[in-house]
Amino acid sequence: MAIQIMILDPAAQSYTDNEIVGKVNAATANITRNGSVEATARPIADSEVVAAKLAAGAIKTKLAAETDGNKLTASELAAAAAVAATQIAAGQAKASLDAMADTARGYIKTDPTSGQFKVISIERRADGKQEAKYDDVPV
């Protein structure tokens, strides 16, 4: 892990949509990432389906139908779900703070999803630019 710094200049020139499209069209590098294209225009990528897109009970039904020995037994599931008392206390404290209103919380909450990066801090520098520090290892 290393802390990286990104500087944003709020006074920087912004591009119009047409200028952005022109720059993309003029680029010589190919766009190769699946995420660069709308999901409806390409095949579904690994880990792209979110829980909200699954029918209620779909995973439970699929697991119940498994016969290859890959599903957990009830005792294995209970052991995997066991949490130490100190972990519960720490988790509850974080959950309580995160549940506070954004303006009442008193700190900046970072909530990255898989492949995103945790923000460590955000400052406004003396020159008016925004500085964000983040962990360079994705979640």
C-alpha cells in the first residue's frame, strides 16, 4: 500500500461534450476495457451482476440445486459467520457513525466498491486546488 495524491484545479478549463467526443475519436489508442462500453451493448462481464438485478431467492435456489459438493454445510456456514466480540463492537461503532447524516458526521466517509480506491483525506490547498490522498490498492 502506498498513499497517492491527486490534485484537482476547480479553475481548470472544462471541455464540452462535443470536445470530449472529438478527443476520443482522434485518439490512437484502442478502448479495450469492457467497462468502457454500455452494458447493453456488450456481453455481461464477470462480477458485473449486482444483487438488485437478481430475482428474490435466485441464489438460494441455485445453491439448493448444487450437487457437486461446493456448497457449505450448516455447520460450515455457522463457523464462517462467527465473529469475535471485538469485531462486533468495532463494526457496530463504524455502522453507528456511518448512519449519521453527512453534515453531522464530522468526517468524510469513504465507501469504495470492488476495484475502487479508499480515500484517505481531502484538503483545500492554499492555492485553491483540491488535494485528495488515496490508497493505491483497490478494494
